[in-house]
Amino acid sequence: MRREPCARLCRTTLAYNDRRRALTALASRALVRNTVVMVVLAILAAATWIATWQREDASQPVDQITDAAPLGYYARGARIAGTDEQGRLAYRIFAERLDELPGQEQLQLTGVNVEYRAADDMAWSLSAASATYSRDGSKLDLAGGVEARSAPTDGSKPLTILTEKLVFSPDTSVVEALEGVLILVGDWQLRGAALRTHLKGDTLELESPVHGTLRP
């Protein structure tokens, strides 16, 4: 009579434990399944974001490359030397900064000083705030407070040309100014609307209301 209730209780306990283990197993499988689903969704979201980012990133450089101008080089404390037909040094150009102008075959110079001396001829020095130099050395366009000054060695007074724009052609030694010009020779001052002179010669042509030729 005492063993039957005990056996019934034991069976009930075993059944409860089996149900509990079954529920635990189901909960574990559900947790694992939910975790896997969340991981998959996270991977899909990350893949979608990366694909979108790559498409946007790939499309932007196309516009940038289309609109961007070609880049050139620059240098500080630049020096340029030129020679005459016999290969002798004819001039030297010093610039605080040199910038290449891509596609224009020109160099932009800032803070310019030029030393020019053809063989057996009088030396000249030129200075300006800026200049554009042709790569082939055929022309130097000076601008901004331009000053050209001779350096005679025979005891005569130097000649100074002041203007805002001056074109110097090293190949021909010709200097031209197409704007207002002031020329200083000792106590003499001459003003003109334009000027042309050959640095190898001794003649200076000054255009003004009264045309004339000055021989320094």
C-alpha cells in the first residue's frame, strides 16, 4: 500500500523532468534559430550598405576627373639660364617661385630678376613682380613694377626704364613696352607711350607725341 504512491510520484517526477528538458531544448533551438536569423540579416544589411557605398564612391571620381584641370609642378628659388647661338651664357633668370602652366608651354614666375649680357655688349638687369616665360626661351613677359637698368663699363651714366609691362625677347635682345614708359638718364627724365630698344645696340626708340631717338 505504501509502494504504490511512491511509484506514482516517481513517475510524475520523471515525466515533469522529461517535459522540462524538452521545453529547454525547444527554447535553445529557438534561441539558436533567432540568433542565426539576426546574423544573416546583419550580414545582408552590411553587404547592401557596402554595395551602395561602392557605387557612390565609384561614380564621384568620374565627375572629379572630368572637371579637374591638369596639375603642373612648381619650384621655389628657381634659376633659368639661356645661351646665344654660339652656346655662350647670355642671360640668367632668378625667380622666387616657378609654376608650370600645363597645356600652355609656359612657366609662371614670381619675384623675377634677370641678368642679361650678350658677348662683348653692355650688361642689363631687369626685375618685375611676375613674368611669363616661354618654354622655348623666345619671350619673357614681365609685369608689375618693371625696371630695366643698364650697367655701362665706360663710365657713362646708367639708363633706367620704368614701366608696368615689358616684353623681352632673349633670342633677338629686343625689349618692348606698349604702355606708359619713364626713362631716367642721370638728371634727364623722358616719358613716352611706348618703347622699343635692342639691348645689343645703342639706340632707344621712344614713342610719344613727339617722336625721337635717344642715344645714351
